[in-house]
Amino acid sequence: MSTVDFSISEIYDLSYKTMISNGCDEPNASALSDIISRAERDGSHSHGLFRVPGYVKALRSGKVNGKAKPEITKKTSVVVHVNGNGCFAPLAQAVGLPELSQIALETGIAALSLTNIHHFAALWPETEFLADRGLVGIACTAYMPTVAPAGSSEKLFGTNPISFAWPRPGKNPVCFDMATSSMALGDLQIAARDGKKVPLGTGLDSKGEETTNPADIVAGVLLPFGGYKGSAIALMVELLAAGLTGEQFSFEAKLNDNADGGPPRGGEMILAFSPEKIAGPGWEDHVEGFMSKLEGLDGVRIPGERRHKNRLNKGLRSINSTLIKTIRELS
């Protein structure tokens, strides 16, 4: 695979230029480019520049409003809602997360629902935002049907990712961001692009047969991780991200999508908890005692550790050269 080297700022600039030239205003382009460049910085390649062609397709088709102005409403003392008015999710998050964190710091718990948005990015930026402010964060969103519930070979669930972050004052937070499918769809698509095989059990081909060919799984169906356990968590995400927000379930998102290749309209649910308010003084020492036990075990890697190590590298990032050519043509 041929690659070219880009600095993080060059990744941001290329993303920003592409978004502006395809109908985004400055706030939308800036929020999106920030998420893309941070994903590449941290090694989350399936949510970085890889997503740009999909973003552009959604802008060009008119499905996404590149000049949208999200509206925030405080529904109760601890429930906040952001109507994205058709924007990509990062701008709606930038509007809602500061309010969510302030409420949680004051009351101990808060919920943020985002609707009428198009989520195509990683989830860890939302939960890390909260952890950086001393809060526990949980975020989840649905997608379009790509995953068969346990016992079925028919698509119904999205890849339905969920992210969790726990604050560690003075240290990097514990943070995971995972699809409830056996593999994230973006990672599967990259494996297909690069001609790589995937583990047996990742998914089924269009005939319902197991395969290690990622292209055949893209044309077929992904499976949930851990069988019925992952399937149950995927169901939970559908209910939280669609049932609790009032937005579309994955199958509804598919029915109402224009098939332009960009992200569908959907919802996101973000929850924030204050350990200071809920557990009380001394929670940090209590948790760090547990973390010391965990980190003392051979072979254990704390969730988010790889991303945080990648973040320390200020150097160039190697990007697929064909992808860069495609993006430049789009801008």
C-alpha cells in the first residue's frame, strides 16, 4: 500500500478546505476537521480522513446541511436536548457538551440527547471531553442495519458503538470506544480496501456463510461480538440512541436514507456523572487503588492507552495515497 506523510495540521487543513469547498460554513467545517485530525493523530484511521468522501457525498446530495445551526434546549434541570438541524454530529456536540458537563458538575448527573444529526465519527471525543472535566461519560449512537441479531442472519442493528470514559485526575482517563459488532464497519471496509483477511466469525457473506473475506461481509452481514451478549448490548444502544431520543432506529434510518453513501440521520445519547457528587470525597484514591491492582497484572492494557500514546507523537502520519488523491479531487 502506497502512503504519503502528512502533519496533523496538514490533515486538518485538507479536511477544512474540502468541507468548505463542498458547502460547509466555518463552524461546521472547523468542528468536522477537528474531529478528523484528532482521529488521525490518535491512530483511529477508520474515523479520520477515511470518512471524508462519505461526508462530501452527504453534503453534495443535500442530505446534510453544511451551514446548519444547532439549537439547544434545557428540557429539565438535568436533561439537555440539541436539535442539530441536519448537521454533522461534531458541531451539535460542541454546542451541547459544555452545558451537559456544567449541569453534571452541579447536580451529579445529566443527560444530553442529540437529534437530527448525522454521526460518522468516533465516540471517544465526547466521553473524553467529560472525563477531562472530572466526569464519567457514556455515549452511544445507532447507524443503519449492518449487524444480524444473535440467532439471525438478517440485518437489523447498526454497528451501534458505545463509549465510556472514567476520569483519573493527573492521568489519562480510562476510555473505550467500541462497536457492538464483531468489527467496526470502517475497519472492515479498510481491510477490504487493503486486501486483508478478517477473523472467522466476523460476519457472513450474502449467502449466509461464514467467511474471512471482508468484501464479502460488507456485501453480507456483520455479526455481534460475543454472540448473544453483544447482541443484547446492540439492542440496548438502539433503545438508548433511538428509543430514548425519539430519533430513528437503524432500520428506519435505512428506510429514510437517500443512499448517497454518507451517514444517515439519527440520534445520540450522552450521559454524564460526577463521582465527586455521587461517591463523595476520596473517590480518586479509592479508584486509583483499584487501578494500581489492574495495571500490576501482566499483559493488561488500559482502554484508551494506545490512543494516548499515539497522541504524544507530534510527527507525521502515513496516509493511504489513493485516499489523499480522492480527497484532493473532492476539494
